[in-house]
Amino acid sequence: MHFLIEKHQLKGLIRWIAAQTDRYRNGELYRCITDSKGVFVQPALYEAFGLTVIEAMNCGLPTFATNQGGPAEIIVDGVSGFHIDPNNGDESSNKIADFFEKCKGDSSYWSRVSQGGLNRINEFYTWKIYANEVLDMGSVYGFWRQMNKERKQAKQRYIDILYNLRSIQEDGELYI
């Protein structure tokens, strides 16, 4: 990849970021790229879920990701990001180039795609939604079905606590 960046004189215009393990640094990387009106490209042959796709979209980054696996469900192509075919480099690179051409011609295009990604994440992929879905799965096994109204309210308080603890933890401070 570094060879291609040099060959096509893209130094300073593109960054190849290897796998990262520091989640705080990852957030800063996403924000830095977002602030410079960049994009996130995830060209994996297959991605089972797509956590990095969700992280990037949650930071407002227009996202190009594999059309295989989880990202194919996360992204609504052309609305909240873009599907790319990792087996067709020409088509994928043209799609990315077209995006930047549209951004040149329409100064609000980048922001519309960014907002589309944020809307998609807030509609389907928040911690509160996840907590509700996990607890709702319990009803399949009959455990939660036996709860009376008071216990269902307790379940909702539990979900709210999980959500609020996660939010506090993301801010880096946990008060108990």
C-alpha cells in the first residue's frame, strides 16, 4: 500500500492506518479524519460484523466498506455510506473518486453522507438498542415473559443503568 501511495504521489492525501488496539487513540484518529473531511475505507474481503464501520460512522465519517457480511447490513448504499466490492479494485476506487468529485461540486455533499451515517447508527446501533435487544432475546426462553409490570419497569431501569454507565465510561470517568 505504501508503494502505491508513493507511486501515485498521494503522500499527505491518504493515510494507511494499520490495526489499532488503543480504543482511545482510535476515537481520536476517527475525529481527526472527520475534522479534515476525510473518509473511512474498509476493503475487507469479508467482515462478520463491522465494528470499525460503526465506529467510523458514529464519528461522522463517510464510510466505504465491503459489500460482504455485516457492513452490507449496516450501510445503506449511497445514503449512510457506500458498499465497495473488495474483489473489484477499479470499481471501488472509482466510487471513492466519484464521492470526492461530488464533494468538490457540492460543498454540502460530504455533510449529507456524514449525517446519513450518524442517523443510521442512532437508529439501529446504539448501546441502548443493543441492551434492549439482548434482554428481549430472553423472552424467547420465557424468563422475561413471567415478569409482572413492576418487574418489567425494573428491567427498563436496568437497561437505562447499562446505557448510562456505558456513556459515562466512554467519557473516561466513572462515578459510583
